[in-house]
Amino acid sequence: MNLDFSGTYLSKYEDAYYIQDAFFRLDLMLQKSFFNKRVLTRIYINDVLNTMNSGSVRPFDNFRTVRKEKWRSQYIRFWASYSFNGKNKINKRKTQSKNDARRRL
């Protein structure tokens, strides 16, 4: 069984029109093979900590707008594949070029 964590972090930043809040998320993937590695299954869990929030501030001279959002970022995805021969095929052919092609360059 394999376990993989991945994450995204975007720091707070400013541009000409607004100031964007920082946000982050943490994703998880579990992988397991069955039946002599013929069946490979994965379960992906997105935004495990439910932290994917977004917000920004638009400060102008006469007024200020504030935007706050909570995205529906948590979901679970199931993935499965089946290999009929149980082996990963690797192309063993090598690409060869003739020396006259090199001389033309």
C-alpha cells in the first residue's frame, strides 16, 4: 500500500486592484494493488483539512470591498485499472540516427 500527500500553498499577494488572502490545501492519495499486481486501485481525497478558503480586499479611496468564499473543495475520487497480462510493457527499441544527418546540421 502506498500513501502520498501533496499540497498547494499560495501566499498573500497584491496587484493593482486587490489584495488576495493566502490559502492552502492538503490532498491525500492511497494506492493498493491486488491479484498479483493485475488490479491497481487508488483513492484520492482532496482538501483533507477543509482549508480551501479564498478572500480578497479591494481598497479604494472612497470605499472598500471585501470578498470571502468557502469553496466546495472536499471530495473523494476512486480510480481502478486492470492489466490483462500483469506486466508493464516497455519499448526496448532504440532510436538511431545516421551520422550523415548530424553532419547536415
